[in-house]
Amino acid sequence: MVHPITCCIYLFILVSISSSLEIQPCAVATWNFGKIAVQKCAEVLIQSGGSSIDAVERGIREVELDTRDQYYVGVGGLPNSDGVMELDAAMMDHRLRYGAVLALQGILTPISVARTVMEKCVHNVLVGEGALKWAISNGFKQDSGVLTESSKKEWLQWRASNIETSVDILHPNGHDTVGVICLDCHGNLCVGTSTSGWKFKHPGRIGDAPLIGSGLYCHGQYGAAVATGDGEEIMRTCLCSVVVELMRQGFSPGEACRLGIQRMFELPQINGDGNGDGEGGGIEYTKMHPKLTVGVIAMDPRGRVGAASTLDESNPHRGKPSFPVACWRCTSDTASFDEQFQFVDASIDGIEF
Ligand code: SD4
């Protein structure tokens, strides 16, 4: 005769196992380079049974360290107007822990520093010299290689041509963020971001990417969101906070992203061209806006994913009328990465997958 308490324990173990079996680990990431990130996330989540935190960190590091293309992320990103690399990164997990480093100099993998801030620091956000000090005291090495020769060359050319970034508010190709959301087999979400930000930005400029609620947000019960694009506008909307709040209200990830993007179009007009004199420009952020570039991805704890962007035929970005999202979902133990991977294109109408 089995003791009732033993019975309960067996039942509990059975229920835990079967509920964790139902969860299909999943990873999504922004833009075409997101594939590199997602591939690493898949490896971490499946082969080494890592957590969503491990997966987000390792996935983003792949893009930070990759110099094959001119991503505006980590090594090979582009510096500020003084020619100095100032990198932003952040992480937030299902327990609503958050860590960010802003304008970090001389560190190849800012996302790993952001993780240490999230996990070990009494503060949530460290900036500039203080962030570097924290990184070094946590074992990170300073490395001048964060500014590559080709990035330096591009900056020198830009400086020689005397372009004023401050008025170049709608730069179509001047920034990128790698944003990654992962769900692990325990149903835990984590989100992270990393970017060198607006190319040739004013020294000390911080984008939305490392700012909680703007470039990223995560709530273990309702979902996570990550944004990319025109950071000045994303932070005016607190876009990722809006998207997760919409999921809390019961909207699906796709609907939440679509409504979040609609909110972007409701931003009121900015007077001036951004050069500080309060004159000129006059930019109307309505659906008619010709160039607003924003993309957002969301995932809920069931692994449903949605995405939307401001892009369409009338407002393409790098020649495409939609925002590419790299997505991997573990649908079977035997399928290869490529069989489980897809690029999804998200436009104004939003998409769910
Ligand atoms: C920023 N939002 O620094 C970032 C850049 C980006 O696609 O995501 N660009 O404003």
C-alpha cells in the first residue's frame, strides 16, 4: 500500500513533467542578423538545456562579436560623433529583474555586462565610466577592438564630409538593435537588447534599447516585448511597456504589437528639426509619416509570438516593405535547426506565428 503523501509527490512530479513537456522552447530576434542570434539560442536551449537568460545572453553575444557585416551592434558597430564607441545593452527576465549598461566603452560584449548588473548589482542601470568600472570589477577586459578599422574609416569619412547628425533625424540606415526574446522549457521568458545606437550620435546619447519599458519589457505571467528602430520615438511611446500591458489585458502578442505600432503613429508632432533652436522641421508622426522606422516583437509564456512594424510598401526599409523577424521554435527533438527556423515579415498589419 503506497502512502498517500508519496502518491501526491508522484502526481506532482508527473504534472510538472507533462506541463514542461508542453512548452516548446522558442527564440525570436530582430532583423536579418537575428538568425545568428536565434541559432545560438536554439543551441543553448536544447543542447545544453540552458535557461532563457543563458540563451538571450549567448544569442546576443553572437551578433555583438560578429563583424561579417556592418551591424550597428557591438564590435563593428559605429561610433559616436567623437569617434568613440558607446554601447547600450539590457536584459529583463520573467521575475522582472532588469539590468542595463548605457554608453559603455571598450567592452566587446555589453549584454554580458548587462546580465551581471541584472543578477548581481543592487542598481538596475549603470552608465559610462561607472558601467565600465563595474564591468572590470566583474572580470571583463577592456578591448580597443570594439572599434574596427572599417568603422573607423566610415567615421573618418563622415567627419571629413561634415555631416550634422543632429539634423539627420530620420536616418534610414543609421542604426540597428539586436533584440532577442527566449522562452525556455520551464516556461520562463527573458528578453535582451544590444546596440551601438544611432550612428555618429551625440556623445552620451542613449537610445531606447537599454531603457526599461521602451526598448524592452518582460513579465513572466503576461509576456515580453522588444523593439528596434527610431529610438527617440520608441521611448516617447514606452512601446514595450504598452505591448506587454496589452497582453496583460488579454490581447494576443500579434494584436498587442499591431496596437503598439498604432500608438507610435499617434505621437504628436515635434516642432523643430532637432537642432535645438525650436525652429524648422515640423515632423508629423501620423500614418502618413514617410519614414518612421519601428519594429516590435512580443512573446507570451505559451510561446505565441507576434510582431508588427511601421513598414509597408509606402515606407520600406533597406528596400523591404516589412520588418524581418528571425524565429526558431522547437517543434520536435529530431528536426534540424533549419527545419524549425523561419523568417517572418511583419508590417503595419502585424503578424502572429
Ligand atoms: C536606438 N533603437 O539606439 C536603437 C537603434 C535601433 O534599429 O534599434 N535601430 O535608437
